[in-house]
Amino acid sequence: VIMHGGTLRDLSVFGTPTEDVSGDGWQITTKAGSGGTATSSHLIVVQDAVDPHIENVRVTESRYDCLYVRGSTGLRVSNSEFDRAGRNIVSMVGNDEDFAFTNCHFGSTWRLYHFDIEPAGGRWVRDGALVGCHFDGTRAGEGGSDAWGRMLILTGHDELQNRDITITGCTFREIS
């Protein structure tokens, strides 16, 4: 799903093509044809978007990222669940501002990072909030996933242009 604006509501998105390779049959990997069962790379992409809204969605079993955000203004994500990613559960990669994640659950099975705010080369993520969210690490390490606990990464590389990001009322569970 590629969003340039609008609203995505009351939807479940799975990166696996059939039920037999979903759920307990899901195998984590980022490379197509190397034993992983997910076929879609990024399940929801928010790119060059103004005021996109994601409400009450469940996004799981991605080959790369469940939610990939780049170049958004006014992103609102609420009451949604993201889990089981071959790379990052959520990535915000740059030139994103005025965002809010409210009452979201970020699950515990990923291969690289859990929630990654890591723009490169002069890009920035700013003026945002994570409110009442649950970051879960209880199943980290299962099925070939990572267990080293990179739950929420805020980095701005050498430029250090990320700023004004509020994290309040959130729960972090089983960080190693």
C-alpha cells in the first residue's frame, strides 16, 4: 500500500501470500527466494504525503518494513499494530515532520531494528510524538529474529537534525 495522503482505516495487511506460510509458518528474511515466506518488501509506504492517516490497522509479516515513512507532513497513526518484519517494524527515513503515533503496538519480532528514526545525508525527522504506545520485546530472538533490543532508535548522523520528538506514556517491555 503506497500512501501520498488520505486515510487507511480498519485494514489488515500481511506480507505473506497464503495462509500456510503465515502465522506459525512465517519465516523471517529480507532476501526473496532465500527461505523467507514474505513476498512484499514494505507493506505500507507513506511517501511524499501530506496529512496521511492510518487508523486501526494491523500490519505484519513483511520482508522488509511493516511501515516505511519518507517525506511526510502531518502523519497520524492511531490504534494500530505492527509486527514481524524482516528488517525494521517501522522506519522513518527522512524529511518527516509533525507526526503522531497514538496507542499503537509495535510487536516483538524483527530482524534489524524495532522502530527506527534514522534519516541519512541531511534529512530530518522532527516535531513528532509517540503517545501511549507499547514497544514489545517479549518474542525477540524467535524464528531467527534479533534479540539485542534496539527498541527505538533516534539518530541524526553527523548533522543531528532530528529534534522535538516527544515520547510519553509509552511502555517498553523486555528490552535486552
